[in-house]
Amino acid sequence: MPEDPLEEYRSKRNFRRTPEPSDGERSASEAPIFVVQKHQARALHYDLRLEVDGTLKSWAVPKGPSPDPSVRRLAMPTEDHPMEYAAFEGTIPEGEYGAGAVIVWDRGSYRNLRGEKTEAEGRATMAESYEEGMVEVWLEGEKMKGGYALVRTSRGDWLLIKMKDEAAEPGRDLTADRPASVLTGRTLEEVAAGEATPP
Ligand code: MN
């Protein structure tokens, strides 16, 4: 039996109580996806998730992503999440793991930039890049665009850094400028207050 990458995810949650998905897969024929979920747990953070081999590799980014290449954002690795989680928006109940409101802050597809390099330049699959602690992706989101690097530090945390390219926006505060859900237009505060999805 292959190891179940979602074992830790499932072990932390009671699916009779939380509206979060327990499972879910997708067709491998389309471009891989990424999602960023703004999550008001005990501390506000942004969960960056990249599809790798059928699950969502995940990092919690306390300050959220920045399109400014001079800004390095701490990204703490968290457990793999199921593919279906990319569409989750709602409120995790009190007493459950990660209790609090979640919105889909950004989403789209991505390309593995290291997969496009030569052997000499350091070509790697996404799984290899994750193992090595050096991920380079080109994001096609509604808010996040262009190259982003995720680099693991000697402490085991990662840094999320915008690469220098035509999509870089020095000085831009994307989290402040574009706070709402790309799925429903709601803010995190509206979801937390229990406002329904607009028709
Ligand atoms: Mn979270």
C-alpha cells in the first residue's frame, strides 16, 4: 500500500463536525492548480497550496504573499491537503482544528519553472523541488502573477519570494489592496459574520 499523503490531514479533523472536505481528487490532464486561502484561525494567515502529484502541498504564510521582490515572507510548511480543499470557503467550527473563517483569496494554475530548465541548470519535478527545498513556479492567478520562489531555510521554515520579472510590483501591498474572495467577492469578515454567498 502506498503511504496516504492525507493521513495527517484526516487525523486532525472530525468530518462529522467540520464542513471541510475529507477527500477529493481531480483529473491529471489539466494544468496544475494553486490556491491561497485567507484564514482567520487563532492568528490570521494565508495558506498557500500547490498541486503536486494529486495533493495540495501547503504552507502557512503569516503576512501573506507580496509581489515585491525585495520582500521575503515566512512560509511555514503544513500538512498536505486534499485537492477538493482548493474550493473550500466557509467557517471551521469552534473546537475544531483551525477553527475560524476561510476565504479563497486567490487561485489559478501554475507552471513548474524548474521543470523547464536543462539538467545543468537544475531541472527538477515539483516533488523533487519540494524535497530539495527549492521550488520555482510561474503563477497565473487573479492576484498573484509571475514567478515565485519558495526556499527552505536551515531552520526548516521556508521563505516565499517574488522573482524579478515583468509581473513584479515593487512597493505593492496586494493583501491590503485586494482583500476579497476571488470565488464569491466576500471578505473574511463577511464569511466570519455568516453572510451567505451572494446570488
Ligand atoms: Mn490555515
